[in-house]
Amino acid sequence: MIKKDKKFDIVMFCMSSYTDWERGVSNRNFQVFNSLKSNNLVNRILLIDYLPQTKKRALRNWKENIFLNNIGKTIRSTLHTKIYSPEENVYVYSTVKNIFNYKKCFKEINDYLIKEDYKNIVLWSYYPINTDYFDSIDYDISVFDTVDNWAEHASYKKIKTKIEENYKTIRDRANIIFVLSEASEKMFYPRVDKVYHITQGIDLAHYANKSKLINNDIAKISRPIIGYLGIIQENRVNLDMVEYVAKKNLDKSIVLVGPIWKKEDEERLSKFSNIYLLGAKEYVEAPDYISRFDVGIIPHYINDFIKYTCPMKLYEYLACGISVVTTDAPGVEQFKDVVSVANDFERFNSCINEELISNSQEKVQARLDLIKEHTWKKKVDQMMEHIVNFK
């Protein structure tokens, strides 16, 4: 049982590796961690790097996180595992041992917690691929933060059934569950208690810190710019909608910033003279690119994957004050007064042109004022309040 008069030691099972974050990857997991480490209720954090489920990913993790990793102070290093401290009161456990045996991996983590005298432990997970940690680690309270529905993710088709079973285990075993959308809540039915809807947030200081120098790849593109920042993935971005917008706006530039998962998608988009593919950018560069957009678009599908999401790019666009046109994804309803929402191609395109014509400094300020209520600090404070008040 948690001690409410003591600080918490957090053991966080991550959806990424710390080295990914160092290279500029940003996701909900990173943002929550980044706010938790300065929270006055938190003593220290042990991050468990994303545990690979394939030998190919394990080899990559071993190379990047163990063999070539010289970040911070090394606490322990073996052939399969490395524990290091990249910053004060933050420790990282990175391993490929789980490929051979998850339970032994979790026991090693628990042994480390005992040795280092971790107390008032919050087991905080973003990882639904394996849930043996509920039985293998001694914790005082468990939290699961639901990012998407991994059973619907294209990368996990082969283990879809296993992940669905693991969500049932999480439903039954996690003390507190955070969700992003109504669909996410339904993943854990019939459970209704201690399931809290906390949407995405934003680091306002990060998006206010724009460089005076403009990267050449976007600086040379003529305006107006209709822009998208994010992963261009088969079950996420509706490329038919993107093509429709490109065809209807030959006098405008369609700029897509982010990695494209499939080569055939890249080839398809490259055929358009007014579509510019700028590739993946680091988190630190995001404000500079978004600020060059005249309209930020979110042409996402409305499907069994998207209904579990809440697009962080919506918050990022608003934090830069730009106009937004989006399909009707979860979380959009919070900003209905400052964004345009359309699901069919013709209306989506009309909204883009309406936003270009009607934008004003008053509208920019309205977006900036509204997004101030959605900082990551406020979101994490809400999370910690639920933890502290848990009975």
C-alpha cells in the first residue's frame, strides 16, 4: 500500500528507449516522464527501455542501447543488459534478455529494486506486450497509461490475440488506468472504476522557442503551405485525401514532415509537383517547421486504429498558433471553437481554403489561449492526484 506522506519511486515500462528520446523522438511516454522527473512527489525514476519482441529489434536495441551507448554513468553492464544513469535521479534498465525469458528479466529488475532500496513504488506501464511484471515485481500501486490500442497497430498483427489477452490482464490487475478516448475506455469494460480519461498535453515553452533561422528545405518552398507533421503510416494517414487536396490546390504547397513507412507510399506522393516530402525531423525542430505552415492538417482515417488515439500534432499546431483542419479524431471536440473538422474530401479541402482566407491575429491568440489549459504539467499533476488519492 502506498504511503501518502512519502515520495514515490517510479518504475516505468516504456514504449521507447531512452536513446530514442535522446535522438529526438517524442511521444506521450516521453512527455509524461519529462514532467514526472521534476514533480515534487517523485523521488527517482527507473525507466525500463522498450523490451523487444523480435530478434531483429533485439539486435537493434542491443547495438544502440547497450553496446554503443555511452550516455551518463554506467551502473552495471553485462552482455545482455545495461543499467545507467543519464541524469540526476533517473536510471535506465536496457536489456535483450526478455527475448529468452521475460520472467527472468523481470526478476532481475525486482532484485535491482530491492538492492537499491526502492520504496513506495509506482509500477507505471506503457507496455502491453507482456504483463508478467504484475507477478514478478514488488510494487505498491500499478498504473497503466493506454497509448493507442496496440492490438490494432500494424506492427503487431502477428501477436494481436496475445495483446488482446494482455489488455484483459491489465483491466483486472492495474490499480489505475489512464485512457485517451471513449474507445480506449471500452477496451477495459466491464471495469469502470479507477479508469480516468486524460488526453494529450503540450510543452508550451518548447513550442514558443522558435529559431530565427529557417531550415533550407522548407524555407525555399513557396507559400501558402498546407502542412502535416507526423508519421505517414498505412492505417493512419489517408493518402487519398492528401492527393485530393494536392490536386485541388496546385497553386499551394503540400508539405509532409515525417517518416514514411512504405516505399510505395513515398513513390506515390512523389509524383505530385506540389507535394514536398521532408522526411523525419527531431522533436527540437518541430516548432520551426510547424510555424512555416499556413494551415496544419490532420487527414487521418476514421478507423479501428484511429479511434483509440488522440493526435499530439493537434496540440502542437495550436501551440504554434496556426490554423488547423482535421478529421474527427478523439480529442478534437475539446478544440471545436478553434479548429475546422471535416471527414469528406470536398469539405476538408473547403475548410483549408476557408482557414487561409479567414485567419487573423485574434484567431491566433484564441488558439494560444485555449492550449494553455493543456500543458503536460497539468496532465501529469492530474495523474499524480489520482495516484495519491487511490484507496
